[in-house]
Amino acid sequence: MFYTNKFIGKSKSTFQKKVNQPIISNSLVGLPCHTINVRSKTLLHPVKRQAGLRERFTVIFTVIFLLLSFQVSDAQWTFQNSGTTSEIWGMQFLNANTGLIVGANVLKRTTNGGTTWNNVGTAGFNVLREVIIWYGNVWGVTAGHSGAWRTTNEGLNWSTTFATSSYYCMDVKWTGNELYCAGQGMNYGKTTNWGASWTSGTFSVPGTVGFDVYGINVTNNVFPTPMWICGSSANNGGVNTPKLAKSTDGGATFSIVLNFPTGVMTGSALNDVEFTGSSGYVCSSNGRIFRTANFGASWDTTYLGNYSLRQFSFKNSSTGFVSGSGGQVFYTTNAGTNWNTYGPTGTTQNLNCIEFVSDNLLSAGASGTIIKRTVYLDEVNVSGAVSGNGNYLSLSSAFSAINSASQTGANIIVTINRDITEPATGAVLNQGDWSSLTIQPSSGSGKTISGNINAGLPLIDLNGADNVRIDGINSGGTSLTLSNSSTSGNAGTSTVRFRNDATDNKIVNCNILGSSQTNFTSPSATVLISGEAVATGNDNNVISDCNIGPAGGNTPNCAVFLAGTTSSPVLYNSSDTIRNCNIYDYFRSNAVVAGLMIGEGNTAATVTGNR
């Protein structure tokens, strides 16, 4: 890629280009500073090449280093071999190694963290819905269709202690030495001696015809101890909606806490209810989470999308998870104020249950699916913000928190602590009123922000954002790589995009990698300063001391593209700078390629010291 250039050794020059008369050269080697006023499309170093790898080996050691750096990443979701293709409905782990799953003729146990599972069920098991081990992590109960079974040795052996053909348990909860199995038609079973014997009955909720209980929760360490039940829709006064009910006398009487007389909850169900102290959460079959911070006195609602949300699990009072249909897992790190996608999970199977244990998160569901990952949730840290400080799984979720509130005068620092994979929609930072916003890796090792982003979108989108500095540091082993592996040629495909008057931003000391393919009519590039201007253009942006190359083995055919808005000179991009960058391996067989493309609608761009 490195060719001798006819500009080597010349003094600083200013090029005024006429329309349709581009200057063509072959590389950036030794370019002195050029201040460029552009009204027409200009290719700096384009060349039409035939297929082949000639001239690409001069940067082979850099490429190998970057490719090897991608082999080391923090844990993502991995599949566990359940040994069954049947539906899994319930899960509990006693510690990091020992756990149980139950489901459609399934009762299995693992002693190695879910890597392998062994059958511990006996003839007579039907569909089991939930399992719980409590008393000293030794005694436990599993329940489902037609009754409940008991273990006194950590789930190694089970015996029937509660059998009834009319019983259909959906959830199991305990408090003290009392345990409740609740289910169909508000029927329940209760034991006060660790499952040795049972009594049964039917809960009564005033004003309801009756519903199937899908979730039951008993809040310990509160007096009087509240019991919460929720479940299917029920025809109540002609309205088919679900209810959340509360009892403070052990289930003898209930009052309705959440009622939906009409609207979006018609025909929907409430699948689970969980409390951590005064904060409670209810998830629904239509993608909604209801939250209270005052023992149910008032509730707010978060809509996560068209998913059936199935079950909660909490790490602590602020960090929790919920699983759902279509392989969805969501998480919160701020007690439910925000929920973000904890994925991609790698599956589209419905996930019926979820369990956090010893810094690991497991979720299971249809077709015997079990997935697992190590939970960090400190991949990205935000500090210095007016609102949104804390830890996040991805840059996109951190940006969402920053975007959601005024940040007047803040000096925000976004620290990348681990390798992260962005969702397919990328990370979008909107216009904000902060004084400064710096994105940088934590010290001591290289970090990578990567993704295979949807066509037409960037990995990182500075959408009108100003005063942003992305600094890879690049010293003492600290570095930052930004990589979008998308090979799309749709306009906007890029690793970093500046648009909608993004101004006074800097990217320094970073590895910026991309694989987009552009026809130069629809601008896409590894770094794209776009033509989407609103009032002033994308001005005074700097790309400095960066390595700009391919993401993996797919080379882009344009590394840097300064597109512009041409409808008015006021909207031109102005005074953008590309300096001291290593721009390499831009290649496409039988096509025009460019290390740097400067299009119409740009003025006073500076290109200097690149190679």
C-alpha cells in the first residue's frame, strides 16, 4: 500500500480545485500539510486495482497483531448441554457448581456448573414447573402437574409427598419453614415441615372470577409478611385482564394492588412477581415490567418490546435480570430505572427461567436450551455525569443513559473496562450540553469495542454530539480498538460516523477498523464525516494518530470519507482534520478504492502527516 508520492518534499500547499477536476495520487506517504477547499468530489490516492494481494504485505505484521488481539475477549453467552430436547421450566443452583433443572418429564442435576446434567427423576414425574432447595441447601421441593415431590439430600433422590390429579402448580416460594405451591384456579398447597406433609386450598381475591397463579412471592423480613400473587387474565366484569393481589395474613384474604380495567393489558398475563426489600417487580406477557419502590403503593411501567417476559432473578437490590421469549435476556443495574438487552444470547428459543449464582447467569427454556455467561456488568463505566453514572454492559446502553437526561456543564468520563460487543444497531450519542465527554480504556491492557452492525449504521454514531474525545491512550499497554465487521455498502455504514452538525470532536490514538464497501455515491467508510448537516455542518473534527485499517480479512474500499451537504455553503463541513494516521489495506477487486475521499460540501479540510 505504501507508494512514493509526488508531493514528497514540497512545502505547504493550498489546492483550489475546480469542479470535476480531482487531484489523483497513490498514497499518503510523506504528505506535507494540505489545507483543502473542496467543492467537487476529490479522491486523494484512489487507484483501480485488479484482484490480488500485491502490495498488501507491507503491513502484514500490523494486521496479524490486530487479528490476534481479537482472539481474547471477555465471556459471552455459551450453550450448556442439558441432555434433553424437552421444555425446561424451572432452575435453581445451590452454589456455582450444583444445580437443578425441571420441566416436561425433566428432573436433572449438575455438579459442574451446568456443563453436564444427570437424571435424578423417577417414574411418575410429569411436567414440573419449579424447583426450590432451601433448608440448609439440603431439603427441597419440586412441583408441577399433579403434585409435589420432596428431597432431603440436595436433589439426589425424590419422593412424592403431595399428589392430586386436580392440581397444577406454576410457582413455588418459601418463608421460614412454610412453603407454598400455587397454580391453576388459584389453588395452592402449603407445607410447614419441609414438605413432609401438606394442606391445600384455594386463594380468594375479591372481585375476580379466579385466575391461574403464575407467580407467587413472599417478602421476608417485613411485618406483617406480605404475599403477592399474579397470573393469567380473568374475565372480571366483562374485562379480560390480569391482576396483582396482596395478602398480609398468610393468604387468607387478598386485596387487588394492580388492576387493568381495559387497554394494553387486555388478554395478557402477569408471569412473575419478585420483591427485594421495598422494591417490587412484575413482568408481563406483552413486554412490560411494572415496578414499585414503596411496597406496592405506586407503580411505574417500562416497555421492553414485543416479548413475553417470563422470570426475574436478582443479584442484589439494584442489579437484576429478566428472561423472555425469542431468546431475550434484559438486565438493570439501577433497580429497574433502565432495562437493557443482555445479549445477543445466541438463541431464539423461549427462555422460561433464569438464575444468578456466584457471578454466573444461566437461563433455560424451550427445546432443552440452557445458556450461561459470567456476569461482570462493569464493561463500561460512566462517571461525572449529571445523570446516568454507573456500570453498563455496552457503550450503547451507557450512551442511552447519558442521552436520557440533561448533562449541563458535566465533564463526563466513559471508561471501557472490558472487550464489548455492541448490538446490531450500534451506539448512538446524541447532542448534549455537557462541557466535555471522554471515552477511554482502563489502563494496562488493550480493549476492543466491536460489532457486526446493521447495514447503513455505524458502530459509534456521533449524532450531533459535540466536545467528545475518544482517546485510545496507546501507552503502557493501554489501547482501544473500534471495529465494525459489516461489509455493507449502504450509505452510513461505518465504524465511526459524524453527522447532524457534530462539532469539535477528536479521535486520537485508536485502532479504527472497518470493512464497508462504497460506490462513492452512497457514502460509507471506516471513518465517515457525513453530509447530514442541519445548521452548520460537521466542523472542527480531528482524527489523529490512529491506525485505520480493515476489520479482519475483509478490506474496505474507502478508509476515510468526508462527505458534505451541498445545498448551502453554510452547511458545508469545515476545518476537519486527518493527521498523523496510518491508513492501510483499503482494497476491492476491480473497483475504485481510496484511502481518503473528500466529497463536495467540505471546506478548509486539513490532511497532514499521514502514511
